[in-house]
Amino acid sequence: MKLNPTINPTINPTNAENTSPVVSEDKANVSSTQQGRFRQTFRALEDRNFRWFFVSLFSNFSSVNMQMFVRGWLVFEITGSYEKLGWVTAAGGLVGLIAAPLGGVVADRVRQKKTIIQICQVLNGLIALSMAAIIHAGGLQFMHLLVASIVQGLAMNVMMPSRQAMTKDIVGLEKLTNAIALSTSGMNTARLMLPGLAGGMVAALGGGNGLIDPAKWVYLLMAGLFLLAALMMMKVRVTDAERPGPQGSVATELASGFAYVLRTPVILMLLACNFLMVFFSLTYFMLLPGFAKQVLDAGPDRLGYLISVSGLGSLLGSLWVASMANRRRARVLLAGGLLLGLALMLFAMSTNYWLSMLLLTVVGVGQAARMSLSNVLIQSYVDDEFRGRVMSIYMLEMAFLSVSIYPISVLADRVGPEWTVGMSGFLLVILVGILFTVPAYRDLD
């Protein structure tokens, strides 16, 4: 038997020496690259203070996301009205029109912003306990949900400017994109898990078809999470940079913040475009409790899963943003907005629950890019002296949106939620198409 002459049956020691190290080196380079990408994605968590900050925010986000399910479900279960859903959203927004600017002035004046955050977290916990007690007593009415929305809107709008500004104080400007994206990923992880858990709890305990008593257990869990968030914030140790003290009254400081925005074109443009994007992209979420029940024939458990699955997409999107370099961020934001608008149009046309679940996952990816990068771009271009007040104007937009979306709920009662959500998605696509043609926005890094 002859050996094939092209195959050498012996091993050449020289070749073995030349080949093996190269293979090992290639494997080492691949491993090093993978580790580098992992560290890039989670590098803000290398900071001990940010880790505690993240844990506190995650606990807070968990409770807020359970509230997204339980409040909307209770309102629609009690009233069966999209308009009433709009009222609850608008009520929190109305108080935010006053609270958000004041929260910005506070954020620029105080040395330890975490105290403001903790006070608001404890207040939210007490509200949740009160709601649990009212439900247990069998006396829950729509007005209770409306008042709770007002008080929680006050707490959120006072807290948020301090929370946003504090992120930069902890990690610095270089890691800000990563830190905000990780915070968003924490929020979206909470959205992935907690609304489904809350909906499952209510359904397992017999909730639905007019029975609302199981919701008290959701509120008790929410109260515990809010109080845990306040305790975890105590572990954060941050000394704010020295800044000049305020030079005038609260009204003067507010006026100077608005004047700064008006004389700074890039900040004004970012805030204006963000307002329009949020207006068109959040309509579906406000209408989701009624959409799930009337269009998709979904009970409380399935409603919770719908909210959760959008969190899955948002988690994937926010981790992707966390891995990004600090360039071409406006283009990525616009791409996320386009994806979001198209997915909303398709969601509005779907009557199949499982297809709607898939589409909301895509909605979550686009929403994460919009949320993370709009915040990052504003904070990247704002001067430190005005950071708290500009972020309060950012929150003021959210409050105004909560009020301005109310007519959308009335429209949904008239023409149906499908047409309302579909039109919002279509207008978002048009807006993104216009912004792609504006170099001053599109080319921001």
C-alpha cells in the first residue's frame, strides 16, 4: 500500500513550532477582544459608587414598572374608558409642569442630590402603602388613582433632574453614555420582569372581570421596593464639584435656565426634537391596557407580559448603546426612531397576541435607542452650571406630554386605539425622515 505523496506521515518539528504559537496567539487575541467588548459595555459598573447608584435605581425602576401595569389595569377595569386612562396620565403631567422646573433649580443648588432622591423614593413608598390599604378596605375609586398619580408625578418630577445630574457627578463625562445606557438597561430589565410578575400575581389570585382585590399585593411589593431604593442610595458617596452659589431667587434661576436654552441652538434643537419624538412614540403605551383587552382579548396576566416584552427589546437596545463609542450617536438615535415608528404601525394593524408580542419587542429596541441617546446628547452639550435646570426642562417636556396626550385618549374612544396608534407611528416615521435631512441634527456625535 502506497502513501499519498501529498500527505507527509511524519510531523515536521519545525512546522509545529511555527504553527502552534500563532494559533495560541490568535485565540488569545480573540479572547482579549471579547473581554474588551464586555468591559466596554459594563465599564461604568467598575465604579463602586455607580454600582450602588445602579442598584438603587433598579429597585426604584422595578416598582415604577409594576405601577405601569397595575395603575392602568385598575383604571380600565373600574371605568372601561380610554379617556379616564388619559386623565390619570395627564394628572401627573399637570403637577410636573410646576415641579420639574423647581426640581432643576434644587438640583443646581444642593450639594448632595441623593437626599432629594431619597425623600421622593420614601414618599412613593408611602403612596403605594396607602393604595394597598384602600384596596384592602374595599373602597378604591377612580379618584384615588387620580390623586395618587398627582402626588407621584410631583415626586418623580422633583427627583428626576437630581438623578440625571447626579449620574454625571458619579462617572464623569467620558463614561456618561455608558452609565446612562446601563441605567436604561436596568430600567428595561425591570420592565422585562416586573410587569409580567405583577400581572401574573393578579391573575393567579383571581383578579379580572371586576375583581381588583389582588392588586393590593402588587402595591405592597411596590412599597417595599421603593423603600429599598432609598436605603441603597445611602451607600452612594459622591462629593459634588464646587460650583458658584445661586445668584438670585428661584424665579431668577428658572428664568436664567430657560434663557440659556433659548440662546444655545444645539440644546434648543435637541429638546424640541425630543419632545416631538416622545409625543408620537408613547401614545401606544398609554392606550395599552384598553388595547390589550379590546383588540387582543388579553387578561391582566397577558397585559403584564405585553409590557414586559417591550422591556426585552429595550434591554437589548440599551446594552447595544452601552457598547457604542462616543460618535455618530444622533444617527443611531434616528435609526432607532425609524424602527420604532415602523413597528408601531405594524402593531396597530395586528389582532394576533403573539405577533403583537414580537412587534412590541422591536418597539422596545427603538425606544431604548431614543431614550438613552436623547438624554446623552443633551448632557454632552450642556454646560455644568445649567445641567440641573436643563434636565428639569427635559422633564418638563415629559410633564407637558402627559397633558397633551390626553386628547389622544379622547380620539381613541372615538375612532378606536388601532387608528390612533397607527397614526402616531406614521407621524414618527415622517419626523425621523425630516431630521435625517438636517445635518445640524443628524451629524451630532
